[in-house]
Amino acid sequence: MKKLVFALIIFLPTFTTHAFLDVYSEDPDREVFLHLNEVGIINAFPDGNFFPERQITRAEALVVALRAGDIAIPVNDGLTIFQDVNPAQWYAPVIKRAIETDIISTKDKTNFRPNALASKAEFLAFLFRATRVNFSSYFGRTKGIAADIPEDSWFAPIFAYAKRFQIAHLPPDQLYRPLKTLSRREVALMTFRQRKMMYGDGVTKIFVELQAEIEQFITLLRAGKPEMAEMHLQDITELTNRLTHVRNNKDAVAASAISRALTHFSDGMRALKFKKNLYALESLHLASKQANRAIEKSENIAPFARELSHLIDETLSSFTNPQFTALK
């Protein structure tokens, strides 16, 4: 399935709509980059490039988070609290504003390390605090988030929220890698997803959570882990029911269709495992029909439905082409 020291101007809103010189039209994340540039959250370098794979520093990550949360950054007054923050640097007012808004703390700390690379856990903490995520319901949901997220770690509630809405995607190996440094691409994608949650209504949040569950289901299938994928079916069904109860539109119809498609696909894979080929074929054809219906009904569900359709086609091909490597 589908890294930087630079001037303050990079983050100031330019409200330009031109394409970045180094981001081609076929880049799957191009529209995300353009949107964030237009709203002044992550802007181009002065040379017109975006440099999506360049690593991002803690100071840069912090200014992205503040802008994502629509927190105004005042003019530099030459004051600083951390010993390693030069009051003449562009990031001094950013860090000062983050302290004032409780996004970062000065308790028992004398240094901020503004030029150190930001980790995934650090950026998500900045982002979620700046966008005012309420973590109260996540402190009791820190078990089994991922193999490398200890339930008593400071960032466990952060990743519990990130997993629920797939703000940070959980790979098939079930490792979040919280200390991994981030590229501008990764920061942009997480910021874009969280902005949808920040500005979305209750229905939008149900839909985003549903998309996250579907994505995890398909990711696990792609990784050859159908049993783990099936663990997401109940949540997918429940979220689909909630969505259809509050909204009767194309998205809701498509959600119902892909939910049925996933159930049929799971039935088919289980039947294949037990050599019940006739039932497996019937289930896979039903899954294909529902996946195509989802593609027709909603652009928001279509990418997931297309991926599922590809999986179904690959599995069906294994019946007619013994040399075809099917999903295990």
C-alpha cells in the first residue's frame, strides 16, 4: 500500500496555489502539501521546493503544530526562557508562545533543543495539544496500542488517540516507532488528518474513525494477517451502523457496502483456509460486488474499496493461475 534549519518565512502564510517545483503531479500527497501551503501551515522554501523527505527539527515541528491549532505567534520581543534558545532566532517567539499555551512545559527543564530532530512522539504531542485534543478518555485505553508503546509511557494516550483515528498510521508489524524522526511529508500528512478531526463535526469523526478501521483491516490483509484483520470487523460494523443512523447520503451507503464487502471477503478467506472452495468463490464474488458499489457511491470510500477490489482480484486469480501469488 501504499528531513533542516531554515528561515521563518518557510512557515509564514504565502497563500500561493502553484505547485511545488519538486512535487510532481503524480505524488499521492501533492494536494495535502498544496492545502497546507495555502492555509499557511507548512510553506515552500524560498526556492519554491517543498523537500518532502527532509527531516524536521523540534522548532519547526512546534511552529507547524501552533499554526495547525490556529494559535497566533506574536512578534519576537527578545525574551526567552530556555537556556539554549537564542532570543534573536526566528523560533524564539514560537517557543515562548508554546509555553504560554501549555503546549510545552518548562518544569525541570533548562533546554528545549530547538535544532534537534523531532520524534514522532514529540510532534504528535505538540500537534494534539495545539489542536486541543481531550485525552481524558484515553488514559484508561493504553493497553495493546502497539508492540512498542508501553502502557505506562507518557506518550501512550497520545498514540491511543493517533491509532483510533489513524492520525499516525500503524504499520502491519504493529510498531509505531515513537522515537523515529519525521520527514516533512510525514508531518504534513499527520497535520492534515488532525485538522479534519479538529474542524469536523460528530459525523465527520465517525467517518474518519471508520476510514481508519478499514485502512487497518486492508493493511493487515496485505501483510498476510487475516486473523488480525478480522478483529477490526466488529468496529467497522458498529461505526457503519452509527454513520447510517445519523446520515443517509452516498458516504453512508458506501460505508455499508464496503462493510459488507469486508465481511464477505473475510468469509471467503476463511473458507479458503478450510478448502471450502465453492463457498469461498461465492463469498469473494459477493465481496467484489459490494466493493464496486462502494467505489461508485463515494469518493471518500473509493480508495479503500479499490484496494479491497485489487485484493479480491488477486485472490480470485489464484484459482485460475497456480503460479499467481495469492494472499495467504
